Amino acid sequence: MQIKKPKLSYLSMLVMLNLGVATTASAAEGSQSANKDIEVITVSGIHASMVKSMDIKKSSDGVVDAIVAEDIGKFPDQNVAESLQRISGVAIDRDGGEGQLVSVRGLGPEFNAVLVNGRTMSTVSGGRAFSFDTLASELISGAEVHKTQSAKLQDGSIGATINITTHRPLSIGEFKAVASVKNTYDKLSDSNNPTFSGLISNTFDDGKFGVLASLAYSDKDSRSDVAQTAGYLSETLDSLNSGETLENVFMPRNYDQIVKTENRERTSGSLVLQYRANDDLLFTADALYSKYDVSYREDILAHWFEPGNIVDATLDENRTIVQLATGNNSATDYLNRLSYRPTTTKALGVNMDWQLSDELNVTADVSYSNAKSDGGNGTTDTVAGFFNSYTFDTTKGGDVPELGFEENLSKDILGANWASIFGDDIEDKIVEARLDAEWIVDQGSLSKVNFGTSHSSRTLSTMPTNTDRTVRNGWGGYVVQLPSSLFTDFDADGFLSAAGGDPVSQWLIFDSYEFMNFLESDQGYTQLDPDSAARMKAAMDNNGGHTAQNVLSDSYEVKEELTALYVDAYFEGELSAMPWQVVAGVRYVKTDTTSSGYGNELVDITGPDALGKYVPITSDNLTRISEKADYSNVLPSINANIEVVEDVIIRAAWSKSITRPTLTELSPATSYSEGKIDSLSASGGNPNLEPYESDNFDLSLEWYFDDASYAAISYYTKDVDNFIDGGISQESVTVPNGEFDIRVSRPMNLNSTKIDGVELALQHRFTYLPAPFDGLGVMANMTFVDSESSADTAENPLPLPGLGDSQNAVLFYEKDAVQFRIAYNNRDEFMQVTSNWAGGAPIYVEDYYQVDVSGSYDITDDFTVFFEGINVTNEVTKKRGLYSSHALYTIETGPRYSIGVRGTF
């Protein structure tokens, strides 16, 4: 049964805020000023997490939200990203039902800096986006989301800076050992998945020396059901049985049904050593390790639509095909993909904190981070099929089209159509050094000055791989007939049942490697015509069959050097008995980049041929290309707050910030395409891209009315220049055949964008209710965000990718030994990309909400049993194109349920 989606309205949030605040106004007292020391309150569980996160927010210089572990080894959610989405303005992207990437205030993952203990972490995303699924939440003590900038804060983010912290032994201060074991049942894959985590910490020599070690292991099997269309093309249908011609028709490019089974095995560990030489000097050395291996299998039923094969079609009001039938010259394909992507992340750091005098404190930090993915020979792509006719119908209800075709389980009519192995070897290395000083001045209103410097060096290298072109392209047309023994009947039981519709649930599957072994045998390639067979045999002998080879022409390396200086001045005082603070600072940062790659040098352009085409001729040998670029930025910032009445704080902030281009966009290579004299084209990266630059303004009102309760409203605006988008420039080249103008597509700094938004947040415990209801509490927030761009037109006012409203609500109960929580998260429809490769239209991710539950019972003070439920209402994610009828993607990952035990010693 399809469950109707609940939605929190703007009005309901205001009512919630007023109810929570009004009923506790008389009880709100005694909270400290934002500029005073934080009171130490010894509590545990959800209450402890709320108190600590609220104190971080209240005492911060700017607009900050935080999440704190409820206890050692107990983060609020199974995944760090899942916890961060509970913060106002934060939204996440999921992979296989698990939180992976984080967007803040409408700006995507590439616009947010993610730090671990104040240091940049390497990533194998190929860009700057950090994959949170590589970190085990059991190792994390907390996370802070800095929504405003300061000079001390590391630059590189116009969205937010997210700092994840891990546990420290001297902060724990005593012997502590924590272990947990749980089993997670994945309903869609019908699998049980174990997770183990443990942490041990102790101090020695009267608390001067501390050691902490932690380990977390998980092994997760999952299944995803996907219905997918690459895009909608504007086509002319002139082969209809009716004899009529239909022009400007939106035709689906294809339709695939995919069952993806996946295994994710993660082993994470940390080691921390701390030594307090004396009361003024502390040394910390820490190491973090994560091994994350992802393997999956995709079994796909695929159909490719061509306008000339369509013999019957029904259109809707937008001239989109909603029903079609094809002739016998179409094809049904079965695809198999097997993938293995091992990822290793390592981080090492050494920190010194030295109180040189009562007035001067110095902190030095050196760190190294490395992330590596050996996925170069890890993904197969194999296709078998046969010529066939079929029907396609989206009018029968539900989100999954109805597909009709014959012979779907016939194993003796199948031929080969494609075979390849591909992937990427990616490595990201970062070395950082930082020196920070705090000088207590206490001269008039000037209380202190922070200043410092930092330097970092980052190198990202990518080596794509693929099967030799002759080998992978040589199997088209179903010429090589395949033995029936390769294929097995497959029943996709309950395929996309949560989405509705009547999809095909049975088709044939096979194994990619058995498939390629047959093609490489004498029974396989010899079915080609003699010339093709000889070419194929030679190509396979020279390239190890279908083994993936390095594609040097698509490889690149980007090295980025950052040098920064900063100073922050802290001013404070009272205005008519209202405590105030102003932090004014400036950060200077210089960026040097070296982009290296390989390309074929353009040596001539021949033509025109009989069709009027010109053909670019490139050198046979690859040439190494290296380009350098540099730029400097001055980034001022002001953060101010005033406590207008006790526990009511107004904050205002203004800053300039930057986000550097995605490293993948800096590749220097250019590739050329043939065309007529007025349509010669080329494409490539752009090593000379400048950073996004943003002017930011924030204004917030915060009321802290109890030890774990507050209400807040924030307004923000961002004016972003140098927005990077695909651009086309006219470039002239001179070759022996003359001078030619070529249209070159590259990422360019083109547009400006303005973002503004409002955030509402409430956190409250209903301690004044009669027992047992005095254990109830709520955390809720809403974000409203909008944008406008210089690229917008009246006919096409596209929003910023990733921009969308969101709502969160958590209702919890915590009293004595019992704890329970139900969490609701909703993200309104947002645009994912501005232009899809198939059809050029934008892709929108439709509204999505998810409900999670968790609970625990303390059998003793040291022993707890707990349960968790993720996506308990089994929601599906959907994407569409230009119109609602342009369904592009529907995925069901199913609910997950966990039960476990946790012990503290």
C-alpha cells in the first residue's frame, strides 16, 4: 500500500515553536551568557547530547550547529551523514540507502569543507566532496557545522565547514572500555549483517599520559531495485503504422530494470596518544584508518528505443510518448555488471598545545592524509540480447512502466553485443602544517587576538582504465551466438513493489567473466567474419583479452599548494547592561596549481570530404601537458553577537569566502571532433579556472530557555560570483591546411548566483509534564531556501543544483532505563543537474521523506540492549526530467532493522 506522505508546513512549525517556548517561559532561568564559561553538567544519553550540542552553539563566535555523541561509541545515527541531516540547512544524498554526501544551505558537497579534528581529509570522489560512508560513526565523538566564516577557520567553503572530532584519552580522563555488537536485517535483500565496535582508553602517570584505541567492523549486504531511463529526446516519428508523421515528440532514450546486489565491508580504527608534559604543554599524536570495500552485481533487463523502430505511439499533452510499440527490428538486452572497488583512507597527525605564558598560547599541527581506490580493473559491462518487438506503457498506474515482449526466457536465441572491463585508480594525498596563536590582550574592549599561518599540499591523480577499443567494440550486432549454458532464469521477486506498477519480474542473467571467457575462446570470436576474427584475435593477444588497459589520454594529476595567513581580533563589552562580542578578522590565502595530463597534439585538419566534413588529425604519440596557475584571495570576516536579555542572543555576520574549482575540472587535456567548417568542436578541462567567490551575510535570533532547550531563527544570503558552468569559446588554430575556428567546450567562470534562506529550529524537553511523560522531548527544524542566477531567463528560470527546502522532526523519550526516538526527515524536490546528457534537460529529484526509529533499555548501568529501524515506511527515491511524465529513475532500497547490545567497562 502506498503511504501518503506527511508534510510539515510553515505554520505548523511556528505553532510548534510557540507551544514549546510558551509552556516553559516561567521555567527558563540561570543559563549563562554566550561569552562566559560553559557550565559542566554531568548527564548521559540524549539529554547529554542535547546539552553539549546546545552549549557549543551558544558559546560559539558565529552561527554553529553541533551534534555530540550520546555516549562513547554511541552516535545518534548509524551514519555520520544521517545525523548531520538533523541540523537545519543540512541535506544529504544517499547511496544504496546509506547517507554519503552532505549539502548545506543549498550548496552541494563540493562547496563544503569537511575536516577531521581540524584537518582536511583525503577522498576518492575525484573532487572535493567527502564520502561520509567511509567513516564508522562509532569512532566519532561529535561534529560541528560552521555556517559562518572566520579568519581562523580554514578557507575553501562557501557552504559550511564541517569539523568531525574523535575521542581523546585525556578528555575521558579514566579507564574506559566500550564494546557493542549488533545485527542488521536488510529486508529487501533478506540478509543479516553483523557490526562490531570497540574502544578502550586509559591514562597513566597520574593522568599525564593517555592511550586510546578503537576498532569498528561492519559487513553489509543490500539490494536495490531500479527502473531507469537515461533521458527524453526530441524526435520525429515517421514509421508509424498509421502512416502519419509526428514531429517534436519527447521519446524515452531507453528503459532499464535493474536489480543491484551489493556488499559493503568496512574496517575502521583509530589510535590516539597524548602526553601532558606539564600543566602548560600537551602533545597529541593520532592515526585514523579506514578500509572500505564495495562490491556489487547488477542484473539488467534493457531496451533501447529508436524513432525509426516505433510503429505505434500515444502522446500526452506535452507531446511525450506514454505508450509505444516497436517492430521486430528492435532488441531486448540482458546486461551484467560486476564491480569491486576497494578504498583505503589513512590519516596521521601530531599536535602540540603550549601555554607559553598567561597571555600567550601556541598550537602547532602537522598532518598527512591519503585516500586510495584501486578500482581500475573492477567493473565489467557485458551485453547479450536478441532482435525483438515490445510494448512500453506508463499509463497503467504506479511509478514503474509496464513492459511487454516475447521470448524473455529463451536461452537459445541470444547473441553477444558488448563486453568491457573499466574503472579508475584514484589517489588523493594531503600534507598540512598549521601554526596558531592566541594572545590575551585585555586592553579596553580588545580581549584577545588570534593569529596564525598554514600551508598545505594536495595531489590528486586519476588513471582511468578500459578494455581495448577494438576488443570491446567488436561484438556488436548479436553475430556471435552464445550457448544456453551461460544463462540462468532470474526471478526479481517483488521488484519495486513499494513504487507500484506492473514491471517484468523474470528475465535471464549471466556472469560477465564466463561470458568473456567464451568470447575469447575459439568457439566465440571465430563466429565473426574472417577479417574481423583476425583483428579481434590480434587485439586480444596484444591486450590480454578483455583486461582493462590504462587510458593515458584520460589520466590527469592536479597538485594544489595553499599558503594562508590570518588574524582575528576579539572585542567585547556591555551596552546598556547587554553583553556583546565582535570578532573581526582577515585571512589571506595564495593558491598555486599544477595540472598535468596527456593529449594528442593537433597536427592538421584535413578536408573537406565529399560530405563537407573536416577531420582533425592528432599525433600518434601522447604528449605530456602541464599547466600552472595561481591566484590570491583576501577574505575579511566579522562575527558579532549581543545578549539583549538574559539567554536571548542576536548574531550578525558578514564575510567573503571561496570554494576552489573541483579538481577534476582542472585537467589540461583537449580532445577534438570532426565536423563541417562551422561546427568543428573540441572539449577539455580548464586549468585556469578561478574560485567561486561569495559575499555572505547572516542574522540570527536565539533563545536558550533551559539547560537543553532553545529556539532559533536565522536568515542568510550569499552572493556568489565566478560560478562555474559548461561554456563554449571560439579558439583559432593554425595547421598546415590553414587557420580554423574551433568551438571548444570547457568549464568556465560564467555566472553569478544569489542564495537566500531562512532556518527555524527548536530543541526542547517537556520536563514539566506529569510522569511518565516528563521524559518526552522534541528537536525540529525547517529550512526555506531560494536562488536566482544571472543565467536565468524568463522562459527558463532554473534553480541552483541541490537547492531545496527541508524539514526535520525528532520526537524522543528518555527516562530512567528507557530511551526511544522517532525521526522524520523530508527534502523537497530539488534540481540535481542542469543538463542531462540524453536530451539536455535538467534532472529533478522529487520530494523524499524518511522515517527512522531507535530505542534502548539499560539492563544495568553498564549494559544496554538497543534496536534501530531505518526507512521503516519503505520510501522510494524518484527522479524526473522536464515534466512529471518524464520519469528517469525510481529506486527502492527497503527498510533495515538492527538489534544489538552495548557494554561499558
